Amino acid sequence: MPKVILGSRGSLLALAQTHETRDRLIAAFPELGAPGAIGIEKITSTGDMVRDRPLADVGGKGLFIKEVEDALLSGRIDVAIHSMKDMETSVADGTAITAVLPREDPRDAFVSPHVSAIEELPMGARFGTASVRRRALLLNRRPDLDVVLFRGNVDTRLRKLTEGDAMATLLATCGLKRLGKADVITKILERDEMPPPVAQGAIAIQTRDGEASARDAQIRDWVAALDHSESHTVVRAERAMLRALDGSCRTPISGHARLVDGKLVLEGAVLSLDGQQRFDDSGSGDPGRPEDLGTAVGEAILAQCGRDFLAV
């Protein structure tokens, strides 16, 4: 039996993240490089199977992790690896986010075979995205755009562009880099152009928690050694903001934190689905208390928009 079994979705991006985790474990603990010491289990999620509807219509982004969490709890796998932006703000009882790997670029990438920037798209151009956040932010800037549903993996979305289903799309820069496809990027959008979603670019590593066997305790120690403190701190702030907002999966929300001169800085925004209303707030605080900052920024946004605005 392998010393540790890693589990993730079976998409190319999820597997790239799993292989990165495996490589980091072996680099930190050479004994895990022995043949058969680390196993990898591919798990099909409901979110992967349903591709013809918005995620909000079938249960939200948590559909990408439920089956992986179930496999962790059942003992089928020992370590669950997730794109952190796909995770709900709470994890399954009996588990914990034990490590966050160094965060990749959280910005969105504009991809188009036709124009070099969003502003250059003609009036009424068809723009493909499955994200309610991207849709709202696009319509906030360009209410004339025809935003259509674009679901599927990166290759599927790129193929749809080539086939003319849309003139442009937005993809996560981090995913394109991890897949070795950064060359398709037309332009990386700065945070003020396209504020990123909570935890984009972060890989979360989840293990069983609580009363544990000696094997579980050893696995948790191995995983904990991979934790990147700065990345973990900033996503804790972002997730606390999201938790305070308690928006549904239909709510366009952005949140991005960073460390600046020893301070933790967080910027957040909530928009209406049509992009015509937008509420922003930001703040700074102690990096040692990221949840406090996230909660404060979330509550400040709520004070502007009201709880009913989020009850979509």
C-alpha cells in the first residue's frame, strides 16, 4: 500500500496541481520518492459531469469538491487537492486545510484571436464565460456585450473560441501557466480591470483532522511542511470576507488580499448580475489576524448593499 494516496479531480489542470503537490512532497521528504510510495487517485466530480448549465443551476462551485471530500472521509484517499477558489468557505467535518501551496498569479487573462483588449471588441460582440463574476464585471464595463455560457475545461473553451462560438473569453492566468498554455494569453488583466475571485491561484491541500491514526498524523505532518505562510494568510482573509458576505453561488463577488509593507491589505467587491450595481470596500490589518480583516471588509460591503442584495 502506498504511504500516501493523493486525490483530485481528473481534469488536466487538477492533475497538474496534484503532480506539483507530489513533487513538493518528494523534494521535502526524499523517502516518498521510492517507487509506489505516493499513489494518485482521479475522482470524477458532479461539476465535471454537468457542462451544459451554469453551476449555480445545479448546486454551485462546491460540486467540484464534494466527491473528493467524500473520498477523503471514506479513506479512499489520504490527501485531497483542490483549486481553492472551488471550495466553499467551510470544509467537511473531520477534515482541515492543512497547507496552501505558493500562490500562482491570481489575475484573469483575456484571450481572443480577434482583438487585443476588451475595449477593442465591436458593439454587441459575443463573449464567452461561465463565471457570474466575470459576466457582471464585463457588463459593468461593456453593457453592450452579448455574454454567453462557456463551460468546460481550458481546451474546450479554447476550441469554442477557434470555432467562433465567441470572439473572446476570460481564463485564469494561473491555470494557463500550470498547463503550459500561457502563450494563448492575449492580455493579463490587472486587478482594477478585472478584480479576481477569492483564492484564485491557490492550491489547497486537505487532510483528515481530529483524532487520527499514527498514519494520518504522519501524513498531516508531511503535508503541513508544504504550507506557504503568506499564501495561506491572504486566502484566509479573502475567505473570511466571502463568509461574512454569505452570498449565494449566483452572486458576483471578487476579493483579493496581499501583504504590503508588513500590512495585510484586502480589496473586495459585490456586483449585481447585470453589472449595473457595484459595491466596493477595502481595508488593512494585522497579517496575524487575517479573518478579522476579511470579516470587517465583508461587513463593510454588506452595510453598503444590504443583505437582500445578496439573496439572489
